[in-house]
Amino acid sequence: MTIRSRIRNAISQLRVDPAERYLNEATSLVDLEAREREIARGLFSQRKTY
């Protein structure tokens, strides 16, 4: 790998949605399902605080 491709890969990973990154870190199907439920419950939702 060249230095440019390494930099390009690092930058592209920063652009990925945090929820998608969280799902990609799952280690098993059970873990993936649990993470999907957490996201559905609003883990990464933007909550407005007044």
C-alpha cells in the first residue's frame, strides 16, 4: 500500500455513519442483532436538550 492509499482509506472511514461503524464492529450474529436493537431504540439519535 502506498501512503496515499492509506490516507485515503483513513479519511473514507471517518466519513462512515457512526451507526454503521458500530454495526461493523459486531463480533457475532447475536451481537449484531443486539446492536441493531440498540440503534432502533435511539442509541445514535440526536436528542434535543433545552
